[in-house]
Amino acid sequence: MRYLISGMIVIAVTVIGLGCASQGVNKGQFNIVSLQDEWELGAQLEKDLDGQLRIIHDREAEAYINSIGQQIVAQTEMKELPWKFHLVSEQQVNAFNIPGGHVYVYAGLIQESSELSELVGVMAHEISHGVSRHGTEQLSKQYGIAIVASLVLGQNPAIYQQIVASIVANGAMARFSRDAEREADRLGVHYMYEAGYDPEGMVSMFRNLLEVRQRKPSSLEQFFSSHPLTEDRIQYTRQEVSKLQRRDDLVMNTTAYRTFRNRIVSLAQGTP
């Protein structure tokens, strides 16, 4: 791995002294990874995941999912940073975020999202994990200062490969706490609302996921293992939506989304 080393020693010393994130939503949370290091780590993870996940490389589909994602990102405090959205050709109903502004969306999730606002709800949730820097917070807590410092410097390939293997196997960066999930739900509701999408889509999608789990439990194994979903969490999300002023211009679905959804189903089945 190649990472920029300039200024790393100063950053490491500062981090050891402070032990808190200075950027992102969670400025007071324990995070020993600088924002610059996080984005460089994400670039390397993207490169390696591209070779191990069944990524859909279709210009039209990629442009669409990135246009939706960028609309949500534009509502966040990390809108000036580069974000990228990836499509995975798997039937699992899943999506996940990795450090450095990368969100992976599975074909199975798109197939189960009958309306655009439902897909946007999940994407906004994953973007919120990224904006909150939950991934690097988890790394900081799990591995500690010495290992994470060597990881971001590219000096611990064993741990790095362990992280990549875990993402590929589990379809997620980490299992987040209940508080982290609630934070991502709350922020996601507001981001999608500010972007002009109906936040009821997040509530609707969560309910759909519970129904899908009853019909096809194996298809949701990865999602529920990393994103615990309960009726209490759904009720919390609904309460967040109820705090917002109702608008008549909020988008639920579009013809463009229906076309995109059909295209993804065809591509995942190998019949573009």
C-alpha cells in the first residue's frame, strides 16, 4: 500500500494526546485516524475490493447510482470530499460503507426497493455512517493506537488483509452499535429530506426488510448481522420523520429509477 507519509508523525503525536476525532459529525468520539488518512485508506480498500467483489462496471448504471449518492452527500459537512458509489452484482439484500467515502449497494437491495425513496433511505443511512466516521472509530477502538497508526502508514499488511477479507465475507466494515445505527438513521432522514426525497422511504424500506427476512432469511443474513434492525429502531426513525415539515415536492419514485432498477436486475442476471 502507498500512503502519503508527510505530516504523519505530527498527526500521530497529536492523536495520542487528544484521542478524539477533530473532523466529521462525531468530533468528540475516540478516533485516531485523520481524515486524510481515512480517504487514502478508502482508496486502497476500493482497489482491493474491486478485485474481490462482483462489481457491476456499467457506465450508465454507475452514473445513475453516483448521481443519487452525490445528491445526499451534498447535504453533509463532507460534501467537498470525493465520494464514490459502487454496485455489487449479488442477490443479497445489502449495502455498506467503508472509510473514505465509499458506499457499496447490492443488486438484491435494489430489486427489493420498489421505490426510489426506499433505496435512497438505505444509501442515506450508509452515507451517514461515513459522515459520522463510524468505520474508523471502530478501527480505533478495536485495534488501538499502535496498530491503527501502522495500518494507515501501510506498515501492517496482515491486519489490512484481515480487514479486506472480513469486508468480503461479511458484506460490511463492522457491526455497529445501537447508538451508531440510530445516529445513522437520524442523520440519514434529514439528509434525504434536505435532498428532496421523501424520508418515509427509509421507514418503508426497513419494514420491507423485516418482511423479506421472513420470506428469504438467507438473502438478508449479511445486512442484519451488521445492521441490527428492530421495531424500536423503526419507531425511532418514524419519530424523526414526524419532526419534519411536510412538503409536496418530496420525491418517492421516478421513471428513471424504474429504468435503472430493471437494468440492474438484468445486469445481475447476466442479460443486459
